[in-house]
Amino acid sequence: MYAFKIQGGNRLFGTVEINGAKNAILPIMAGALLTAEPVKLENISYLSDVKVLSQLLSSLGMKIQNETDSLTLRADDIVSTHADYEYVSKMRGSFWVLGPLLGRFHKAEVSLPGGCAIGTRPVDLYLMALREMGAEIKIENGYVCATGPLHGAEIFFPKVSVGATHNTVMAAVLTPGKTVIHNPALEPEVIDLLNMLVKMGADIKGIGTKTLIITGVEKLHGCKHKIIPDRIEAATFAIAGAMTRGRIFMKGARLNLMEAVADVLRVSHVEITQEQEGVLVDATHAKLTATPITTCEYPGFPTDVQSLMTSLLAIAEGDSVVEERIFENRFMHIPELQRMGAHVRNINGNTILITGVPELSGATVMSSDLRGGVGLVLAALVAKGQSIVKRIYHIDRGYYSLESKLSGLGAVIERIHLDD
């Protein structure tokens, strides 16, 4: 077991490289199953989630070649359509192989998913859409067993679902006829997948709108695709810069992907500007100010940033109401934040009231999930004294070498083995 040991109090200055988006890399890797030709993905970050999905895809017969910041995937000799519990239980994104396997090979056995315990996140919309397209689906021994062939259909999602949009689109691109998806997710990572599929020869109309029209084609070909920058990682460093009153240039970041976060930071007089090669965050004259937050689908405030922003609001002047509308268990980090001196009161199951305090105190805390763990790291950066953040394997799922990047900006942070 590893942990982060952090000495708080340093302002962050300098340049940090923003990696490719975790939430785009995973479905795009699954999308490479749709062709027998090579798919080269650039701007790859070798997160633990990427490693798990690589192991799963390799178990199906996909050939994967790793380079410095790229992956080349080739699915010309798929030997199995069985996605084992061993892999899918570790990471929810592994479930996204269901759509491409069913669309290309007309059969799939995929374990029900695991991942962070931030809510139930049911797969009912995924299966509803595939059934509308003609799939026969059974749940047996913890696996979704689906068979085709599929046909075009008109699908109405009663609520926005990123995963259901990913799976349905990937199932539809090789399916005869026309599939219309109403109310798809509009997250940048979804758009990135759709743009890659179009490069591969998919016929997709309405990208970026609330109606997708997919006309099935006989086959897809290989392509080269650069993953978009990770807007959640960029938001992480922007908030870290704001909390420490620092100045950080985020190389490769795109402000248009994180405007909702930038708007909240600007309330605290943080300057955020798009430069030629990235985004500059200047908080040297910031005054952290309470502001209400409500998470919702893109382009609203992202649920993945809520736990990061609660750490900032914990030291902001005034009272902030934070409402979580996406996942029911996304406040699991709050008791740990309270151990550091944060004043947080639960209003109801999905709403909290944060009263800012002048400073937090270092403490030993424990990550319960990926984003909550990083929220605790941000709190530790400004806390008085030393903090230990445990269970950082959650954080490694979504951040590559977080401690090295923070150290490069002036933070006092190291990865330690708890046995030491």
C-alpha cells in the first residue's frame, strides 16, 4: 500500500503538461475493436485504468503496441468475445467493449462492471438501447450475455448517459440501417470518440447536437487519432493554483473544455486565459470567495470536479451550497475533509453547506474514490503541517505521476510505502 506524504503551505508556480483525457482514452481503445486494421492513438497517458483495459483487450486477442505516448491497437484476430470479471470488476470503463463486440461480432459476454463506489451507476440504459436494436440479452452468473444480429432503431434516452451513448454508437456504426439516438451525452470525451469513428469511416450525423443519426456501414478502417487533453486534470491543477495563490501554465490544456470550472474560479478573482500552447492560471491576487455549485451534464459543472472544488470552498470566505445531481455517493470524501478542519454540514442526501475556514490542518486521511482522493490531496497542499493521504491506488486510476507534476510546481509531496 502506498500513500502520499504532503507538507502543506507552498505556493505552486511553473508549467505542467496536461495528458490525454482518461475518459476519452478508454472508450476510444474499445472502439478499436470495430476494425481489423491498426488504430494508432496519440497523447496517451499510461494510467492504471489504461493498463487494465489493455490487459482485457489483449485477452480478447487484440495486439497492442506501446510507445512513449501512443498506442497502436489491431483487432485482426479476435479469439474471444468474453470480457472476464477479473478485468471489468476493476474498472467500469471495461464494460464499453460490449457495444463494439456486439456490433462487429454479433455476440458478447461481458461481466457487470466495477470501479469507484460513487453510486449505483446502473447499466439499464445500455441494455435498453441494445434491445431496441434487436439484441437478445440475458444476465447470467454476473455477466451480460448479448447476441445479435442488430438492426437500426430509434432510441430515446430518458436521461443523459455517457456510457450508454458510447456503447450504443459503437454498436450502431456497423449495424445495417439507420439508428437515431435522442438525448445523447455531449461531453467532449464522447465527441472525441465520435470524431475518431468518423475518421474510421463511420457515417454519423449530428455530432454535438441532441440527436445523432448513424447509418451503418459494412466495415471500418484504421486511423490515427490524437486524444483530447484531459479537462479534469486541467481543472485539478487550476484549482491547485487557485488554492495556493500560485501561477501555473497548463501546457496542452484547452479552456473551451473547462469553461464551467473557469467561471467558478473567476468568482475568486483567478485569471484564466487561453494561450497559444495551453491555459494560464494566475491566482497571485486571488481572494477565494464562496459560490454555489450544482453538478450536471456537460456543459454544466462536471461531477468529476465537485470533490476538488469542495476543497477550495472549504477555505473560501463565506457559505457555499454544493448540490450533486449525478452520483448519489459523491460526498464520501467529506468526512475526511472534516478531519482536516473543514466545516461542512449535510443539508440532505445530495446537498451540503460549506462554511469556509481560514486554514485547514494536516491529518491522515483516506481516499474512497478517484476524484475524492485528489480533493484530499488539494486540501493537504494548503493545510498547516503534514498530511498522509492513503489508498492512492484510486488516484493512480486517473492521474499519471501526480506527485511528480505537483513537485515540479513546488509542492512538497512524496509517494511513500506504508510499511516504511
